[in-house]
Amino acid sequence: VQVEPRLLDAAIKRTIVRRLAAEVEGTCSGQNGYIITVVEVVNVDKAVVLDSGLASFKCRFKAVVFKPFRGEVLDAVVTQVTNLGFFCEVGPMSVFVSKFQIPPDMRFDEHSIPQKYISDDHKISLQKDDEVRVKIIGTSASGLDLIAVGSIKDDY
């Protein structure tokens, strides 16, 4: 955390905690997942003065994170349906479910508006804004985003 010299006063701890939360909450890394909120600042090292004049503090902290793992089953909301599968969102993460990971009795209906997958007996359909339970097959960090591939083939 970097702090301007004018803020180095008796309330520096509070300033560091606020800056840390502002810098890391809502960010994502492949190693840690999405940082939802900082719960506790465990340690703040002594300041290192940078060439710019800013004071830099190395901080260790505890946080609530969202990092899905392979095999985890999550509730999602469908955001887009295509002939190749569908996209859904689980909190801040986008999940793609390929048509090969959709039950074999469900077919893409290109003539319907909105586009959807529908079961052979027409009892089950899947379209934009529907809720769906997906099993995570794999995840990948892409820059500041975490993306996943999922399946709805089995009964979850």
C-alpha cells in the first residue's frame, strides 16, 4: 500500500486499512481468486520510502475470497444461449457450458426467441435469465477475470 507523506500521522493504520481495502477488494488473481472483502489486517511492515516520496507498506491480511474448484457445484444464472452451448454467471465469474456438457435429450432450438435448449419431451427448457446448477470442470485466470467451464450433464 502506498501512502502520501501528508497522510503519515497518528491515524496511519486506519489510512493503510482503507487503502488496502480499496486496492484489493473486487480484484482477482489466479492464485487467490476474487477478493470479496478484507476481514483483518494481520501485519503491516515498516514503511519503505520510494523515489516518488510515497511511503510503501507491505501488508499481510485475511480476506473472504471466491475461488471455485474443479468438481464444485454452484448455482448460476444463464446470460447467453448459443448453438455451441451457453454462458452463465456465478457471482463475478463467467462459466461456459458446451453443448457436449448438456444432457443428450436437450436440443438447441434456433427458431425460438429467445434462443434456448429444450428437452425432447418439451418439459424442460434453458434460456437467458434461467437459474441453473453447474458443476465446474475447470477454471482459468485471464488477466483480472476468472473464467470456468462447466457441465449440467449429471443430477446435482
